[in-house]
Amino acid sequence: MTKEKKRKVTPQKTVEILKKHGTTVTLDEAKIILAMMYEFGKLAVNQDLIKGRH
């Protein structure tokens, strides 16, 4: 059974936010951006947890 991830920021919302700030991206590009941002988020949390152990 695969665990489906629920994400609050959709690719469409990402396109809208970036467009509002002068950057145009496609839905496919928005998906890549979001995937990268979620990975950065996981890395930041993991680093914080590791620092808390020392």
C-alpha cells in the first residue's frame, strides 16, 4: 500500500504565486519546484533534529 502525500500548496497555486511576483512557470516546472522545496524542508528538519541530539 502506497502512502499518498497530502500537500497544501498545489502546483497551480505555485504558478499563481510566482506569476504575482513576476515569474512565469509551467505546471510541470511548478511540480519540480515544489518537490525540491519539500526536500529542502525535510533536510532542514533532519539537520535540526541531529543538532538537537548533540
